[in-house]
Amino acid sequence: MDKDYNKIMKNFSYIDSIIIVDNTGKIVSQFRYNPRFSTIENEQDNRYAIGKNILELIPDISPETSTLLRTINTGETVYMDKQVVWDHRGRKLVSATLNIPILSRGKIIGALEISKDLTQIDQVDEIYKHTPEYKTSSKLTAKYTLDNIITENQSIKDLKETVKRICNTNSTVMVYGETGTGKELFVQSIHNESYRKYKKFIPVNCAAIPENLLESMLFGTEKGSFTGAETKQGLFEKANGGTLYLDEINSMDKNLQAKLLRAIQEKIIYRVGGQDPIEIDVRIIASSNISPQDLLNRNTLRKDLFYRLNVIQLVIPALKDRKEDIPILTRYFIDKYNSTLDKEVKDADDEVMAFFLKYSWPGNVRELEHLIEGGMNTTIDDKITIHSLPVYLSSMDRFKEESPSIEVKSLKESVEEFEKRIILDTVKTTKRNMSEVARKLKVPITTLQYKLKKYNIQI
């Protein structure tokens, strides 16, 4: 016990975040001053948090995994020496957290969480030596291929064809898309479609690693270059012959951007503290959740580096702009979690599907997957219902604004209208080939004939 107490006290020699929630998980007070973020960002986060449910602030967690909600439900003090989550902005947060129940007259009325950011320079090396970015073992490779990109959307299909055309060049690639759209699926597919697929694929999240550590990780170090430094290969050397993926490249410090530009142009790197040039053969793929125009307008990425990286540009549309993918992705995730969770969920019911088709999906495909997984965990039926969706949706204005209005159009009519549009679009893209339409929609010919007659569609 004394050992555990000392460990906790060591981790909380200082704190940078305090959150107080009521007994429903709604945030009533937050003070965060995370040293990784600017003063403006911290102030914006604090204002945004008030009145939000903790599940809305950190959509990566669920009622079962939230330490604050666990404290409220059990009345226990919950301590985690390393908690890894992604917040509503898509930022990775690694922290030590201590959650304490708040009681009044013997009843739990809320909970308090204090936390300390663990990505400080003096601690981040210990944290990241256990991550794939740091280990980069011989087994590290890309697992996704084009077959893993499930779509009925023409823009996504066009992007898949583009990947096939550009996979075997050495040109740099910039991938743009909102958080959760599936950027890494495309990045890994480029690697796996190319001759480099037998070499390493190394991903690096530039937003999660402090500047001086990121430089050492990328370029390596020479013994004596700073206190305690040993001679180590960097990720450029370890990825030689393969692919280096720089995620959230716009988060990289400007000075380091200049060194990266030099490495890409000259195909030569220098270890930190080293004098000898090291030749590299690495394909660089970068990504950003900010549009190309905004990257330039905000000046978060050096223009010369932007132009060097943007030789090939892939822009992945948000899920709200490809809603024809929602039914097929829903089916895919249900099948996936039926297998991993040992469930027998058949489908999402009509009310859920109608809501899915109206919802704006700020978290994109990742949010859809998490909703399906959560719904399958909590549903007591053989279908996912509105009641089995996360609680944060019911407290959000957009749920009320964008959920289907039964007074205007019935759920059945909404679903039928969408089904008719999907069939019409498929008929057009297949040049009215009935067999091809049935194959793409994955339905028997007899079912397709019934639907065509029902909606008065001529082939």
C-alpha cells in the first residue's frame, strides 16, 4: 500500500487538469492547462467542456471504460497511472488520473478527476518505448489493403483506383481528411500495393510527441550529443526501403519541418549530434485533418514543405458527404463485432438507420464503428436500437435537430426513400446491367426485381 501511495504521489507532484462532473457525468467545472497545448487552446477547451457530458468531451471512451463514471457508479476512488484516450478534437491524451467520488449526506452527487499529462519531455521516452513507433520491430508492417476500404461511394472508388496508379512511384503523398475518415487505411494500402510492402511501414503521430524527442526518433542520435544520449538509429534508417507515415504533419515544429524538407529533398539525414551523412531510401506519406487551403492560410506548415509533400494529393470525403456508405458500413461493423464479441445481432432497426442517415457524423467512420460496437454491447434485442446508443447523443443539440421528424415523414418512408436512391445510383453506374446491380447491392436477382417493381425503376 505504501509503495502504491508513493507511486501516486510521485505522479501527482503537479497536476495540469481538474474536472468535476455531476452524478450524470455532466461537466460542471474544468480547469485544464495542458503544457502540450497553447494558452488559447486550453482556454477554449475549458469553455467548451462546461455543460457537456464526459462521453461527449472524450468520445473515445464508453460508460464502461470511463474512470469518472466508474467512480460515480461504484463510489470507489479510481487511479490509473497511464490512461490513453482521444478527445473531441481527435488529439491523443496520455495521462495519470485520480478519480474521487463527491458525497453529500452519504449520497454520491458527482466525481472529481485530477490528472497529469505524461507526454512531458522528461517522461515521454519511457512511455513511447512501448509503442509501435518506437519499437519498429521487423514485424512492424501495414495490415490494411484496398479490400479493407468498404464503399459504395464513387469518390472513394476513384481514390482506390488512384492508389493503384501511384503506389509504385517514389513521389511523396499528402492525405487530407477529417478525423476518423480512414486516412491510415489509404496510407497503408499505398504501402501494401507497392513493391515496398516487404519492407517496414512505420507510422509516427507528430502531434503526440514533443519536438526534441520527435527529432531524435526520426533522425537518430549519436552518443554524447546530449546528456545520456546513446548511438541509435532513427526511424528514417529503420524504415529504409519502406514507408514512413507522418500523421498530423502540421503539428510538427517549424524548425523540424525545415530539417524534414532537407532530408526528403537530398535523401540524406544526419543523426542528432552526428556529422556523417546517411543515405536513405524511404517513401514519405504525410496526412493532416486540415484542408490544404487552411494549412496554407494558417501557416501551420511551411510552404516549401507543403509543396514538396503535396506532389500527390488524396482528399478523403467526410462520412456526411457519402451517406450511401452508412448502410454497408453498418452491416460490416455488425458482422465484425458479432465475431469478436460472440454476438448474434442481425441489424440496426429502422429508427437507428433513419437517425444514422440524418446525423452529421463529426467523428466520421470511426464514430460509426464505436457506436455500433457500443450498441452491440448494450442491446438486449437482436437489433441495435436507439436506446442502446451512447448517452452523449441524447444530450446533444444535433441529435434533436437532425433526428428524423416523425411529424413530417414516417421512418418507413425515410428508409424507402434512401433505398430507392441507392438503387437508382447503382443502376446508373452499372449502365443498367441487372446482374451487376444485384452483385453490387449484394442481393438476389429476385429481390432486386421486387425492389425495381416496387419503386417503378426501369432497367
